[in-house]
Amino acid sequence: MLIPEGSEESALGGTSWIGRGLGSFGVWTTPSDGSTGYVDGLTEEEYGAEVTFLVQARRATGTNLPQIDVALPFLWFWDAFEVVNGWNYVSAAGREHQLLRFERTDEAWKVEVRVLELRTFLKCCRKSAVVQVDYTTKLDSHPFVRVDDTFKRNWVSVDFHALNDATFGSDRPSMSRILGQYVLEGQNTSRRPRWEGSHSATDFPNFVYGVDPETGNPLTHSCNPDELGSYHDLDDSRLHYLTPIYFKRAVLQDYVSEPGRYEVTPFRLSCLSLWGVDISINSAGLVEVYLGDIGAKIPEEEWGHWRTYNVPPEGKMEEGRFRRDFLNQIASSPDPIGDLRRARTKANEAARQGLGRELWRPLPADLEPQYRSLTGPLTDDPSAIIGPLLVVSKVFVDGLDSKLLKRVVQDAEKGERSLSLLRKLLASLGDQDDVSKVLRDLYAIRSRGGVAHLSNSESRAVIGELGISELAPIAAFEAVVKSVEEAVSRIGDLLRHASPAPDAG
């Protein structure tokens, strides 16, 4: 339970628990005049202070499991959401953290609250928490003289006693008990609620921005925006806000692995509606972020992660970004995955006009965020191509509308697969180059085990057909994406010449 700041001493006046009436509802009637009222179990007066409910395990009629009750203001403070056996919350950085967890059986229960989050809550509310303890241990031992003791400080009040008594039972005639309570005060901690904002930091880390030409040692500077220069400075004494800082591409892996929470494109990284920062990939394949943006737009909680992947400068800034940010010119940047998405959208529009329905079905709920944040391999590890290649295969092969293809292909055979039907459809529309071959090759890698076992002999031949056998994973994936984009664009062109279908089927 909670007590007001400053009332700790009176609350710990004895070892008896306070707030015993909290956590239960009651109705009372005054016999003399018949007046009635109720107690809501949320607050009560004790030792001249208001005691407030926080958390309990409650036995409820109708179930054998204890019910875990948590004060709503504590959950609201952290904007917490219920998970299996507990409550979690999302920080300003978009990271999910455990707030409270519990274990329970028919006979026992255990509730644990994260202490940093609790102390932050207490500090904000000007409260202290009273934690009550009652530990009893029984064991077999030789007879001994009874022990009684009391331990009192300004933060704790407990009684201890131990005794040996044969009436407890011959197997465990000895017992000890600690009974009392202690206070946990509020404190400013590193855990902050999301509504406080993501930039309350006062200690900004340094990042490598260059190399000393004389010593070869890395040059570092704080990412604190207030310590960086701008175009309004009268001289160049301060490092500029727009100084590019470089990171290995693997810095994006954590974000790509959670597409439901983060969206990653070649130009921007964003997390839900919480934060976002502009990025780019330079000529050396490194991720570029401006030094000032690290301090101003990336949450404090993420800085340690980014520092892990920080490397000295190498390569040149992507031309489109340089022209936009430094020359104030309208310029585009290479976006092969974006081109692929746009080709699919246009081909579906053409199919809707020519065939009455889209060629590729809407993406399932679990696949849509993966496709939206499709990035490609982030390292040169051969296994890094597995996930991205699988997403492309699911979208462009598994996603074909087989019912539509069976309806529009005149000589469709029973059990004929979507890729074969697509080939027939395109041939009927004048395809002489077999533009869907890349989709069949992509499916072959997956179906023959190539995605999971890229080195097996059967898949190597198919990889050769895709023209990626001698390429590193990053370049190989970009080549596949370009080939699929060209095929999908050509499919869209062919569909635009199909006769309009009045029936959507």
C-alpha cells in the first residue's frame, strides 16, 4: 500500500500491518439512526495519514486461482497493458518493458513489481510504498532456547522470533518467523513514463565522427544538439549539427525484426507514433545519421545500441540526400524495394481493370508489416538473405490469387498451380519473354530448401538462374528485387492490354 511522503515514521510505529481494510468492499449501517455507507477498499485513514491500495492477491469465490489486483493509477501512469501473468508497458523509445509479473497456483502466489518503475511512480505522486512481510520457516533441529528480537529503523519495523516446540509435530518441531513492514521511498530513476517525452537526458554520449590524420585515433563529439553548430554560427568553432555519423547496417537489425513496431525504409527509421529519424545508406553500405539528429530525435534509451555499431567514416554520402540536405535541390534516391512495392500496386490496378480483380491478394496481417519494412540483408552473413527473400516469395508467389487465375485462364488444368496459370495468362496476352520466370526461380529456391540451405547442390543451380551465385548477400538481394520489380512491371504492362472484365468473380 501507499502512504504520503513524510508519514513513514508514524506508519512504522509498530510491526503490525497497516491498511488491513484495503482491497475489499464493505457496507455499514448505523444502528442508532439507520444511516448507511460504504468503504471502497481503496483508501483508509491510519496513524493520521491516508493509506492507499496498490496491489494484492485476492481469493475470489468461483475460482481456485488467486486474483491479482493492481491499482489503476499505477497502470495508467505507465500506460500499461495486460500480458500473460503480468503487465508490460512501452517506453518513449518504443521498447517493451515488464512492469509487474506474477505466478499463482491453487495454493500459492507471488507478485513482483519492477522497483525502478515503482520508485519513479512514487516520486511523481509524492508517496512511499509500505511493503509488508510475514515469513515463517519450519524445520527439524535440536531443542534450543526461544529467541525474540525487534529491528527498527526509520525505514523498517520487524519482529523476529524462533522457538522449538514438540507440539508443532515430530518432523519439524522448530520454527522461526519474521513479521513487519518496511518503506520504499520514491526516487528519480532511469525509467521514465512515456508522457514525459523522450528527451529529458542531461548526459549525452560521444560518437565517432572522424579519424585524427596524425595519430589515427578516432575523433569523437557529444550528440547534444545544444553543443553543435548551425548555419547561423559566426565561425566554425563548433562541430556542425549535420555532421554525418556512420554505423554498420546491422544497427537496423533490432528494428527490422519487429516490423509491427518499427518501420524501416532506406530514408527513415520510425517507431509507432513515438519517434523517427532520417537515415541513408552511403556508398560503403553504412547507415548515415546526422550527429544532431542522434541527440534530438533518437531516444536516450537507444543511444547505447547505436554506439555499439558506430564506426569511422568510409565512403560517400548518397547523392540524392546530399543534394536535398546541402544544396536544397529536389532529388530522388535509389529505392529498389520502394520501386518493387509501387510496381505491385500498379500491376494490381491493371489487373483490377483488365481482369476484374487484383492479381495479388491483400497481405495477411502478419505479413503486411514485414513487407512494409522490408530492408534486405544487413550483414554479409549468407544466412542474412533468408528472411528478406522469404518475404518477397510470400508476397509475390504465395500471394497470387489462384481463384482469379483459374477463372481467366481458358485451358487451366485441374490442380494446376498459380505460377503455371500465370505463365499461361501472360502468354495469352502476348508475353514472348516468359517474364514470370523469375517468380518460378524464386519459388524454386524456397521449395527446394534453398532458403534454409543455400549451399545445397540443387539450389545452387536455381541461384545461378537468378544471377546471384557470385554476389554477397546484400548485392544478391538487391539483384533479386530488381529482377522481380522488372517482371512485375512487365506483368502490369501486359495486363493493361487485357480486355476489361465486367464480372469481378
